[in-house]
Amino acid sequence: MTWSEVFELLSVGFQETAWMVGVATLLTAVGGLLVGVLLVLTDRGGLLPAPPVNAVLGLIVNVGRSLPFIILLVAVIPFTRAVVGTSIGTDAAIVPLTIGAIPFFARIVESALREVPADVVAAATAMGATRRQIVGKVLLREALPGLVAGLTITVIALVGYSAMAGVVGGGGLGDLAIRYGYQRFETEVMIATVVALVVLVQVVQMVGDVLARRLTRR
Amino acid sequence: MIEISGLRKTYRSRKRSVVAVDGVDLHVGEGEVFGVLGQSGAGKSTLLRCVNMLERPDAGTVAVGGLELTNLRRERLRVARHGIGMIHQHFALLSSRTVAGNVAFALEVTGAPRAERKARVAELLELVGLSERADAYPAQLSGGQKQRVGIARALAARPKVLLSDEATSALDPETTESILRLLLDLNRRLGLTILLITHEMTVVKRICTSAAVMRDGRFVESGTVAGLLRQPGSELARDLFPLDTSASVATAGGGVTIVDITVSGDEADEPIIADLARRFASDVRILSGSVETLAATRAGRWRLALPGAPEDNSEALEYLRKRGVTL
């Protein structure tokens, strides 16, 4: 295999990975924030205490987190088919990626929100802020640096998960490494893919760090 | 302005329950500065948090500005809270917002229009002397400056009442003094009613017109500072003016009468001891004592030694009593 062929493969793999991880990240950010905020709100002593809801939500999150991703990938195939219309391909891989990452990010959101000092929340309550204002202007805003750092971790986890997307024909860099590098002993492809993945993760981490630092006013 | 009666609050955990506030009655008049003094764990923080319903009392009623808060619906309570400012021991500022942004937050909460907010923020920062630091973040401020932001924020919605939760406890003595001066100034200029809790006697001494001593969830004494000073055996008076009770004199022949006297208000400015000496030709000696300027009054406390046995001094003692001195 010539280097230009390797480069061609890498380019396609990178685009597939970027698409899968990018879309899954957006969906995860929305879903994870929602679940994370709900976990904090419904907690005993939260702004909207509902211990039964909290317990059920916590259980679902834990189930989601305990399943190995490869199992989840296969288990949600019927759901994927219902949503995307097909269970194979890059778009289809986005569904299990998102389902796998939401519980992960939700827990990160939960712990970031808990870092906001209780007296700051109490102060906002004492000022007569609505719950919506407290969530938006106090909890989420104060936790923003932590949320950005948490989302960075989630993106990198998604890059890792996406390596398994090959199982459902999702393609991507990880799939490339497995098919060419591992199964066909094309060492060059393997090395090139690994380097590409390292660079990708490095860039994501750096961008996340810079953003989180800029947002920190402590 | 603040009426509390029969207030009780118990914290229950699985194993045990702790009675934090055990039947407190409290009346704070308009324009008063009322201090609740107590050790940590006395229940004073819970008491304060019950005033704006940050804690729901188990029993009793709380009314602020004539409005009963204990049975208000959520939305009406939220609006009522705009009229009750609160400042906190650890300032509780939003770290992601500037000084101006923190004050603006309190106005956003009340739904004030943007144009109005800007002018009001400038006005409030002027009031607390922080105009130059409007664009600084809380992390760049000193403790005293942070508390000034807290005060500006608390006053944003023009409340009639300010609750102060150990507002100076995290500050050094000098900064404490400047914050207390600011609070006193606001009390006088705006007619702001202040209910504060503290474990520092200085706070009560400097700014309170009335005070209560709290222990184990109860008020063990309460009243105006001047009144408490006159009250024999008052703990507050004793703590305000620690008198060296070991001071005594060698009894010469004929014995000696030792009296502790407390004067407050106008009498504190009169030459009581000189009058006593002149009138009874008594070789009165001062064993220990002090005179202090309090927020509402001036007061003095002395331990005197009069020559002769108590029965020989009955006239002199009677004279002191007539002059409004507490023995």
C-alpha cells in the first residue's frame, strides 16, 4: 500500500470519526446537561426535591454506565433502526454513541453542579430568584468551567467508543486501525491511525483546557 | 418590621433530632439594629434563615413588614424576598460575574429593565464605595470589598430589612470596623432595619440598638442594649464590660463596701462619682471600670470601694439608686 493510499484511507476515516463524534457530542451535551441538572434538582434538599424520580433516574444512568459499549451498540440496534431508518453506517453509529455518552456526561454535570457552593444558591434564593434563574444564571453559569472540562473528557471518551463503531459499519479511524492494522497486518496503516488518533485527542484536550481556563474567574 | 413568635425548628436525621430553635419570640422595630449573640450551634443561624424562609420553621409565625411569610405560596414568597436583603459570612458572590454583574443579578431577579439596572448598579456601587472596582471579579477583591459587593447586592431591590449572617466573622478587626460603620450609616440614612447574628461582642457594641443572647435555641435575655445594661446580672452587660471582679481592697478598720455600678444614657455623661464623693465626703475609690460609646448610648461600669461597712453607706447607695444607677 502506498503512502498516498494510506493518506486517502486516513482522510476518509478522520471525516467519519469527526462526523460521528461531532454529532454525538452535540446530542450528548444537550441530553447530559438535562439529565445532570435533573439529578441535582430532584435530589433530597435540591430545588425540586423528588427522591423517587431521583432514584429512578440514577438507576437508569448507572445501568447505562455499566454496560460495555460494544454490548450497548448491539443492544440498541432496534432503537437505532427506528430513529435513523437503518442500523448500519456512520449515521446509525451516532445513536449508540450518544446513548452511551449521555449517562457518562450526566454524572460529570451532576458533580460539577454540586461544586457550586450551597451558600451561593441560598443567596440567590434569598434574593427571590426563580428556579429557572437559579439553574441558568447560578448553577450552570458558575459551573461552566467544570462543564467545559467535563465535555472535553466526554469527547475523548466518544473518540474511544467510536473505534467500536466498525461493528455496525460506522467506519472511522478506530475501525481503520482494526481492519487494516490488526486484521490485515498493515503496520503502516496501524501506526498512521494511532498517530492520527493521538493528535486528535491532543487537540481536543488543548482546546478544552484553553476554554475552561478562559472561563474560570476564581 | 420583623415579628417572630413561638418559632421552633428541629433538624431530623435518621438517628436523632436536634432542636435548633426552641420557641423564640422576637420583635424588631423599624429602623432598629437588632443583634443576636451566641456561640456557634446556639441556633442563631437557623433563626435568621427562618426569617426569609430559607428554612421552613416547624412551628411559630414570622412576619416581615406586616406580611406573614410562614404560609405564603411559593411565588408570593419569592416576591416578598425582594424586600428582604441578606448578607453572608462568606459573601456568596457569583465568581463568574464582575462586581457590577453581581449587583445587576439582584436586579435581574426582580425583573428590572436593562436600562434601569445600569443606573441603579452605579448608584449602589457608589453607596458602598466600590465604583472603581465595578469590572473586577470577586477573586480579585479583598474580603472587605467582597462584603461591600454583598451589601450593594442585598440593597439592590430597596429592601426595608437587611439580614446579616455573621457578615464580619471572616474579616479582620479593621475591615470589620469599616463594614460595621457602613451598616450603621445605611441604617441611619436609609432607615434600614437590620437583624444580625454574630458571635462577636464588638458587633453588638458598635451598632446594635437592641440585642438578645441565644443559647441552646432559646433567648436567655433580650431587650434594648441600654435596658440590658441596667438589668442586674445581665450576661450581655457583663460581657460588654468585663469588670475585673478580683479587684478588692485591703479592709482597713471599719470595713469597706464594694459596689458595682452601671450607668447608661444621659447619666453616663454626668459626674456621678464626683458628686458622690462631694456629697458624702466619701473617699470613694475606683477599683476597676470602663466607659464605652455604644451605637445607641454611652455607658459606663465601675467597681467602687466606699470606706465603711455597707450599713454605714446606705445613704450613699440610696443616692446612687436615685440617680438612676444600677447597683
